[in-house]
Amino acid sequence: MRSISSPLDGFSSPFGARRLGGGVSPFALYAANGFTPPLVADYKNEVYAVDGVASTFDDMHTYAGASLKTMVDSDGALKWPPHTLHGSEENPTSTFNSAKTINAGVDPAGGGKAVSVTSIADGVANFGFSSISFANRVKHVAWVKKSQESNFVYVFGSGSNTFSFNLDLRDGAVSNSIFGAGATGAVSATDSGSGWYKVVILRNEDGAAIGGSFIIRPARSADDGSSALAGDGFLIWGMHSHRNDLGGMVNNPDTGDSYVPTTDAARYLPRRGNHVWDGTEWVNEGVLIEPASATNLLLNSGTLATQSVTVTAVPHTLHFTGTGTVTLTGASTAGPLVGTGTGEENRTSLTFTPTAGSLTLTVSGTVTNADLIVGSTLQSHIPTAGATATRAAETRPTKAAVLPAITTAVSGSHKLLLTYADTNTATQQTLFDWRADASNRITLTLDTAGANTGKVTLTVVDGGTSSSVTSTNQIAAGINVAANVAWRVTDDFINIALNGTAATQAVNTATVPALGSANAATGITGNDGLGLIWSEDIGDTGIEEASA
């Protein structure tokens, strides 16, 4: 497990270099026009603060998005975000002839969360998870330590997830490693210090998803899997399983490892640390959010073959990586879409509107990680096998409890990478929405109506009375378009700045709305890099500086 250093080590201000004097809060690095924000959410650098005190992503936000999604890691590989496919060792589904004691000792991360497992009868004593559905490539992980009479544990997976081996808890030696027919994999045990061994089982099997269990038993020898005596046992911590297809899984930024803490259910974390190709290198652009669900209509997307799908007469977007070609016939003859190379930096896309009916996609050459999704923009890849797959919608509101109290003034700043198409709509996308109700709110919206290709409007509603101001400059629709927005609201005036240019302030016909018990939601489709909130007016100079 990693050692945690200061989140600001080696970090400079997003608004330009500054020197900090003695006794000055490090969060003053985020000041604009001399004003330090009481709320800092820097998703690119994993720096979070409330009222000058360091916080965490989870303490600051409530994330919902109950399905697996994909993201790009720092090495440019398409991977799964941090997740675990079952509950924790505190709530196993299989405890035959065994008893557990939680908080029974110091765990490998330095906490007191180790679980003691003890056999309550002679013979077999199972501890772990059964009747679980896994992907065809999965990695099982747990930390184990000697604590009772037995010097060994027997680790196995049953059902179609068959593997087994013995582990010597005195020296970490692995013996009798076996994988079932038609399966391949590997097992390892590494010393994590203080008697703990990190056990990793890599299960590979091409084809359909697998099922089975992940069980650990106390054992009496290196050749035994069923003859523990009553009182035998071990310590365990961090028992989890995750998908290992695609490029594997991104490490949990909070633990520096694959471990995702949970209690009694699978858990899917947000896509923090999503990387974007800037034409030269992969750059961390913060947390990737997609607030609308989407379904990949293509089957066996990893290596696409010619197939036909049923489509409706609405915009669709086809995208893939590779050097091959996809030619459309039937419901559309748009394209063809020709690949530009391997790797996510070469993902290419085609948006078209078919007629309702059957669309045939004829594949030549190598087409990998392909998607056909309803919508006018490129979205994250949704892997499929023999059936379509759906990515759940995501939300990531900032909790009301951490937002600053506001009375006569408030300001904010948001550094975003937006992906959108120009649909000629006045309120095409909501970028930020802090509201008690429809009559009391502060909202940022993207405007593409008429000649607008991407202006941003600040709307303030207080007691049903509304005031608004729109950016004078604008952005153009596309993929990963920078929209750095800052705004200010007082009882007298409101104003907005986009990418370093402030509009002319407008009169606020009401006062600052009362939002003390309201969450603040970000509804962007894209990467959220930075969010700051001030409980004061930072002025036009401040919003220009913060949005530059």
C-alpha cells in the first residue's frame, strides 16, 4: 500500500506560479484576485479542501453510476475504473464451519480492519464468496497472515472459476497451483510486511463469462485442502475481485492499489484520473462524467466482425480504433469510416442519421473496441460480447454540507473539457446547477442556438425572480473542448467569464438565492478538472483570472 504525502507536493497553482509566505494556507494556490476559495475540488491533482482543511473526493461528493465503464489510464491503455465485484471479507457469502471477528488486528494499510477467521469444527472450513458471476478475465486479491495454529491456507475457486493452490503463511511459498480444464492463469504471493502476504490470482479464460467462488480455508500442510482442526485460522484483509480484460483496471487513487473498500455489495468508483491525448502525450484531465446512459449496439466489440443491427431514424455515432474499415449499407450509406491506427489516440468516429431499419456494417481489416451508440458525439467505449451492453448514467453532486454558506455574494470557477455537437439549442447542456428548487438556484448552461456554437449562460433565480448573463466569447462544438468558466453573483450584479474573457456585468434583479441545504450538481458530458467556490465576490478581475 502506498504512503500518503501532501497532495500539494511539487504542485503549482492552476492560475500561475505563486510564492507562499510562512503561515499561508497551501490552498491559497487556488486564489483568484487575492481571494482564497473555501471549497477546492482539484480533480486533476487530487487536491480537495473545505474551509482550508484537506478533504477527500468521497467526503466532498456523492457518486452514483452503478455499472462498469471504461477510461484511459496514464499509459494510454483503455481500462476499467476501480471496482470490486463482490462484498468485503467483513460480509462473506460463504462461511461454512468458520467464524469471523472483525477489527481483530492491524491491517496492511495500518488501520485496525483485519478480520480473524477461525475454524469451528474439524475438517473443511470455508471463508469467502460463492455463487458469483465474473467476466472471463478476472483478478482475485487478498492479504492473509498467520494468526492461529495452522501454518497454511488453501485458496480455491469452484464452478467454472476453477483454480486452487496452497500458501505457506510463514514464508509466502506457493505450492500445488492448479487451474481447471481449458483455463489459464497465474498465482503469486508477495511479502507486504509484518507477516502479511498479498495473494493474487489471475484468471484468464477466453469466451463467455465465468461463475463460481473465491474461497480461503485454513489448512494443516502444503498438500492439504480440507483437514483443518477446530481453532485453526488466519487473518485476512482486502479480499476483492475485479475485471482484468481490456488493459486491466486503474488503481484506486485513494489506496494506490487495486483495493476498493466496500461492505456487502459490488462497488464501482468514478473515473478519476481519466487521460486525454493532447496530440503529444496523455494528460490527466480529471474525472470523466457521462450523465446519460448509452448502449453499444454492436456485438463482440473487441474484434469487430461484419454484422447487422436494427437502428432508428436518429443520430448515431460509430467509433473504433485500428487500421481497418467499416462500410455501412442498408439503413445508411454514410462513410465509410477508415481507421487511422491502433491505440486510443487513434480512435476515429462517424456520426450519421440512418433511416429506421436494418443497418449492415461490413468490416475489413482490424477494427477493435468498436461502438455504435445513439447520439451525435463520441462517448466512452462500452465493451460487448454476445449481447449489447449498456453504460449507466452517472451523477456526482457536491454535498451541501461542504459547500460554503453564502449571504450577499458567491463566486465559482470550473475547468472543463466538453464533448458535444451543435444542436442549435438554447440550453443544450447544463454545466453546473446549485439549487434548492426551481425558484432558487444558480445554473450554468451551454447555448448553441442560432449563430451560437458554444456560449455559456449564468442564470440566477431567487424566489422566482430570474436574472441572466451570457459570455461574449464562445467555444466550438467538438471532442474535449476546453471551457474554463468562472462567475460571480452579488445582491446587485452578476457576471460570467469564459476562457479568460469576462462579459459585461448584468443587474441582479433579486438577491443571492438561499442555497444552504442544497447540493450542487455538475451535469457535463466530459472531463471535470477543477471546481472552486468562494463565499464572496471575487470581481471581474477574479473571474477572468480564474477562467484563463
